[in-house]
Amino acid sequence: MSLRKYFFLITVIYLVIAILLSVLCYNLCEKAIDEFGLYRSMDYESTKEYLESIGGGASIPFDSDIGANQIFYYTVEPWYSIVNFLRVAGPVLIVVSALLLADVTFYKKKLKRPIGVLVHSTQQIQNQTLDFEIPDCGADELGQLCAAFETMRQSLLESNRELWRQAEERKRLNAAFSHDLRNPLTVLKGSAKMAKLCVDGETVDAPQLMDNLTRIEAYARRIEQYVETMSSVQRLEQVQPQIAVVDVACLSSDLNNALLFAAEESGKQLVFHGCYDADTVAIDKGMLFQVAENLTANALRFAKQTVSVTLSMDDNGLGLEVADDGCGFSAEILKNGIQPFQKHTEEDHFGMGLYICKMLCEKHGGSLLLENHKNGAKATAMFRF
């Protein structure tokens, strides 16, 4: 029922009750006056004798036309005045009280709870606390207002969650961007250092210098493409593989050279087993190198002395296995799987390497498997055709 209809109904009900009570009050006062003789009458002779007995000495007017049948009326004070006042004022007080009770009932039944809910909800929203629920307050106007507040709260909550999700995505994207630039920059620095060594005074090792310059050019182009790709996406999951046919032997050689620079920086030994018995493969070379460099860099961090990298191919796809002789993966990672920003040690890392590898493998139709062997950890990345 709407507020207007409810207020009209409750007012009519209380007025009807007030009228009934007023009639009852009036009748009770009339009955009290009659019952206790508060309003009395006497004939002429009785009144004259009464006044003379009390020494009133007042003259009583006598009308010969009426004669001895004249009647005199008097009241018993102060009770008659009190009862008569109640007879007149009682119904008025009852009606006024009924209207006040109607207002109080209307407030308690229709206004108090919705207003309290709205005030509480407003305070919660002002405090930016949106994880609550506005209860149903009926179908009247205030109930509809509460429902509108609940809709607004849900919209604000969804908006805040979306902003938080976008911030997290941007954080992940920035972390992935900074993480994946480390390995190409390491190769660039190593190639530049090797190029300097090729120039010894007046002697120049032209083939070796050209090889290093070619590598620098290739990795600079790769960084440029990576920057363009990451700048064009809003989420890390939007990155798509760019499939191209490449020579497997050349792929193995390039990957070996790239990983050796990272091993030299760490001061640990890298053993690379390439795949040289296949002709070509359709793959995103950039994704393969990102996964290989991330897994190798991660293994070099935890390895004691040696990291083994094996590239293999079968009818279903290309496999990359990276094993180290370190302490192995933690039980938490093996149990819960790979999560973004999951740090494996207290070192200053974003914890994005394994997550990026997993995502890139899945983008290429493959998977990433983590396991421990007797001498350390092993990660196997699969790229499906």
C-alpha cells in the first residue's frame, strides 16, 4: 500500500475509534450526572423551605401564572462542573489523541525503518564501504527508494571492482613488461660486449662482429615489436601468437646463443640440447624465446651450478624442458598451481615469470608443467601446432 493510502486508512480507523470513544465518554458523563444527582430540581415550596432552613433569606420570584408548580434547578458543585467539563472536553481530547496516535503509528510502521536503513546506507557509502546489503523495505514509495539505493550500491560495488580489476591488470601488464625486457636487454648487453671484443686495436674479427651486430639488430627489433604489442593491449591475456614457419636448426642455434648470455651473467653452467633433426616448424618465435628465457632465468636464480635446457619436437608440437640442480619448487606452488605475483622467495621479484610462461604456452595451445626431480626442479613447456 502506498504511503498516501496507508496514511488515509490509518487516520480514518483512528478517527472512527475516536468518535466511538467520544460518544462513550459523553454518555458516561451523562450517566454520572444522572446517577449521582449532580443536576437536581425542586418545586417552589420545597425550594422556599430549603432556603429558609439554611438561612438564605433570598427572595424567590413568584409568577402567579405558574403558581406553585414552578420548578427550580441547581447543580452539585464542584462535581457537576468537573463532569460537565469532561463531557465537553473529553471527546475533543480523544479526537486529538487519535490523530497523534495515527501519526505515530504511521511513522513507526511506514517511515522509521526505511529512514533508518537509508541513513545507515548513506553513511556506509560515504565511508566507501559497499560490501553490505540494503534489506527489502516493502513496495511503497520509501521501499522503492531503498530498492533504488540497493541498485546504486550494487552499481558502485561493480564499478569499484572493475576499477580494481583494471588496476590489477595494469599492474600485471607492467610487471610482465618490465620482467620480459630483462632477458632481451641482457642479450643486447652481452652482444655489445662481444662486439667490442671483436675489435682489438687495428684487428677486426669481421664474421664474429657481424654475428653480434646481427643479434643486436634482431633483439632490438624484437624489443620494438614487444613494446608495440604490450602498448596495444589492455590485458595480458589479450596477447595473441603470431605464427610463422621457422627453421628448427636455426631456431635451436639462436635460442642457444640467447640463453648462453644469461648463463654468463649468472656465473653458472648452461647445458643446451637443441633439436637439429627436423626441418621447419610453425610457431611464434617470440613467445618461445620469452618462455625459454623466463624459465632459464628462473632456473639460474635457484640452481647451484648447472641448468639443462632441452628442445624437442614431435607430431603434436614443440617441447622445451628446463631443469636445474637447486632446491626445487615449493609445495605451495605444486599444490595451488601458478598464480600471478606469487613470489617464491624473499628476493625482489614480481613473481610473474612462471605465470607469463604458463599464459604464453596456453595461448599457443600448449601447457606448462612444474615438477621436482631428485636433484632439483624441472619445468616442461609445450607449444602445440
